[in-house]
Amino acid sequence: MQDQNSRNYIENVLAQMPLDWLNLTTHRLDIYNEALAKTEFLDQFETLYKNNNSETSALSALPTAYDYIRLGHPLSSVLEWGIAKVNGLKSENAISFSSQTAPILAILRHNLLNHKNTQIIYNDKLPSSFDAELIKRVYGYNFKLVQTDDVKAILKFKGSTIFIAQPNNISSIEQNANIDFQVNLYQNLGSVLIVNNKESEDYISDIQHVRRRETIAMTPSNSLTALKAFVAQTSITIKDNNSDAHKASVIKSLKEITATTAKPLVASSGLSMQYAIMMGLVDVAQENHSGKAIKFIVPPNCYGGTNDQARRVAACLDHVEVVDLPVDGDNDMVQSIDAVLTKVALQDAIPYIIAEIPTNPRVEVPNLEDLKSALSKKRKTADGNNAIDPVFILDQTFCPNIHFLGEGDILSTVRTISYASGSKFPSGGKCTAGYCVANNKAETLIDSIERHLTLCDNEATDHQYEILAKQLPSMNQRIAEAYKNTREFVNFIHDVLPEAKINFVSEELASQGFTPSVFSLDLPTKGETAEEKETYKRALNHKLIQMMITEIPDESKYCVSYGQLKGCYWTIPATSTQGTTKEGDKDYIARVSLSPDLDLEQHKNVFLEFVEHI
């Protein structure tokens, strides 16, 4: 009875769910408690279920599920809740993925770090992208593969047993206590991992963190398809959405936008893309420079996902290390790169640099000629041999319209890969899919990056390609219009609150094409001591954001994103995008992003009201 009740309730929820559940890519920080994350969403969802309340207004009032579509969202959470409910499990024991291999890699990662054995058992076939030799050689994971026709015959194993299934029924779970984890594969939708026993529940946090940093949850549109099959208790039906045409359109647009000729790659998210780049380059380094150390050179205060992912890769591989690259404030990116590359050269190590231009959140652009010179400089090892030249991995999310890599462009002569988060300007906030392109010097690296994108099953979904095909052609126009609004708002703030420090590109940089729609605001403060001043400023940040989202609720959002089609987004990097960054490197300032479409005069009026009250 409980089984059918939960299915009936989910059917009612799907009929009345808020549109944001399907279309919103970023969380609202005003209804988000990171410490509780999915737990809080499902606790309140459970209350609605018990009261048989599926009204749209009640569903809209639920707190944010997780912190991003990447890690999870309402529809993936409801899917997990439903599968767990009908199988008598706790909801956190079901974890959905857009990828079919990532849940397996998540368990293997945990077992590598905890020195545990793993056996992977399957009765039909493994995920098509699963490459056992590549996983062992590059990721360092150890496991044995076992095929069986008799699931009931699976015996207790000293370590973890993963069972790979391809059930017709969306909620089917094998009843064998010797299976620690079951991974159900669902055609083109992704997978659901079931943590099958209490002894394995300490894996859950680590598995979710893999989903947060190296892949994504099952997407909203695919979760909806899965939920419909779950409710009807039928097999999954995938509609043909002209995916080949959409993919061809996206590839064509990316080549035009970036002025590159190498094959672009499109991933399920910006971090999925970055992970493929990192692991692809680790693979290349092992093949071409066996035995040499790999140094990922990363700004310590950059976007927390980048920082965290780099350190997670290094934690698994003894020959990989993260090296800090100070780039913001009193530090000059070019000088830092020059100094770090010289040090890495003396160690005869392999330098891979990950950096954002403009930087986040200070929106700074280095002298590009000097950057090119620093990256191109010939360096020597301690033995006097030629050092390995760097690969520059450029996070171009803030300004994806700039031509860095095309023939004759500033970085065309340096091995460079550029990538961007698709949840920003590329999709206008409609999906998370990210992409990367390479210049001619780095084109030979693309095959290895693609190999690892495929291995992790992290290519963009059909629906993501469809969204990008629609949004990419207008991207540069949206960037120009959003910049115009941002420049006007920045000038207004400068006039009415000249004591504030505004981090934004100069008019000169804008004339070169650097036209971001993001700026950071260091509000004026007061107090006797540094601690008092910092406390006052942090409170002022929150007061400003609260006024904006309260007085302009239809347009101003407390949210980490930018590049959206409408509205204005406010956040504090230290408590959002820099969540996993070391405390001393965090930025407790306000970051603001404007879209091409908003009521700018109303935003000016509310800001002026704020100024009058401080």
C-alpha cells in the first residue's frame, strides 16, 4: 500500500510541480541551508507526503535541494526518495547520476583512499564507456571484474561488492545482502546507485562529493522521464529529439565563437569538463613523460569547485601535486606564473596551469603580452636540460566571447585549452553543460581529454545539446547587452557611493573586448579594529542583498550564477562559490551580475535607498 501511495503522490507532484524544478540551474541562497542540504528538502517533502499536499504553492516553499543541479535538485531528490521509499531504504541511500560510470568511480575512489578491495559483478554487460585498463592505469583504482548469471549466488567478499544491473523497472533492487552497492543503468538517462546495507552508509558523503565535483546528478529533464516511468511502473521511453542536428549546431557555434578549428568537446557541466581535461592531461603526462611529477598550478582563491577538484585529483595520485598560484589583489598573475614555472622547471616536473581570465571574484585581467611571454619563456631544469613547456588551461567563463586561441590571437602560440561553464552565458542559465576548445598547438591533447570525458560518461545530454543549440547563437549579443547594463550600474554606484571599492574591468579593457557582466563590491566600513571593520562590512553585505531581493523579488535573486537571460544575481563568494577554499583566501565581498533584461532604474533606486540608510 505504501508503495502505491508514494507513486500516486509523486504523480500528483509531477502534475503540479513549480516550473523552476525543471528549468532552474542554480540554487537560491535565501532558502538554502548548506549544512542540511537535501535532508531539509526531503524532511519537509515527507511532511507534505504525509499530509497528501502536492499544491504548487507548498512545493515552491520547500527549501533548496542540495546546492546546484550539478549535485542534486528537487526532481532528482524526489526520484531518489521514491526509489528508496518502495524498497524500504533511507532516501540518502539512493543517489542518482547523469553518468553510468561515475557512481562506480566514486566507490573505487573511496576504496583507494581507504585501502579496501573492490569486486564489480555484472550479469549482462558493463556500461559501454567503462574501460577497466584505463581506470587502473590513470586513476590508480584497483578492482576485479566478475560476470555471473546467478545474482543469488554472489557470496560475501572481503571488501566492497558492486553489482551492475540494467533493470526494466526503475525501482528494481536485487535482494542479496552480499551486494554492498547496486548501480542501476537506465538507457540514456544515467544511473541510480543504491547503498544496500548499513555498513556501507559511511560511503554516502564521499559518493555525493564525487557527484558534486566530477560529474552531475541525473538532469531535471531525465529525472522527470525516470519519474514518469516510476509512477507508471513501465520501462523507460526515450523520445528522438534530433540530437545529431543539435550536436552539429553546437560544434559549429563553438568553433565560430572561439575562432578555433580543433574539435570542441561538450560536457554535462563545467566541472565535468575540467575533470576530463585534468585526467586527460594526467594520461598524456604518464604516456610522454613517465615517472615525472605533475604539477597543477591553481589560484588558491579561485572558484571553490576548481580548487577542490584539483586537490581531489592530487589526493589519489602520488605523482600529482597542486601548487598555489596567487593572482588577485596585491599579486600579479604574470609574475606569479613566471616564478612558479621557473620553480617547476628546476624540478623537471610537468606544469599544467588552471586560471580564470578575468579572475573571480576580483575581475582582473593580466597584461596579456606579458602573460604570453611568461608562458612562452624557455626554461631549464636543474640539470641544464630544456624544461617541459606548460599547458595553460584557461577558464573563460566570465568572458567566453574573447578570442584567445584562434590563429594570430594572443595565446595561439602557447599550448592552451579554454573551457567555460555552460550554466552561465552559453545556455543563459538553462542547463549546466560546459565545453572546451584547444588552439592548434594543443590540438593533440583533445583526443586524450575526450577519452576521459567518455570514460566518465560525462558528455552533455541530448537535452543539454538542444538547449545550447538554441542559446549559443545569441550568446555574444547577450554578453554585450549585459555588459552595457553592468557598466551603467557600476558608474551609478561609483557616483552615489564613491567610498566603495568596485572591482570591474576598465573602459580600456572593455574596448579590447573584455565585457563581463560581473563586478565585485567592497563596501565602505567603520570600526576601531580590523575585526570590527570586517564584521561591520560583512553585515552590510547581507543588508544590501536582503534589500535587493526583498524589494525586487521578481528580478533580484540571492544566487551564485550569472549570464542568465533575465534579472540580477547577488552572492558573497566566501559563502558560496568559495565554499571549499581555505578561509584565509576567501573573499567576503558582494559579487553582482546583471543580465541583458532587467529594470535597471529600479535597481538604482533600491541601491540609493540602501546608501541613504548607511
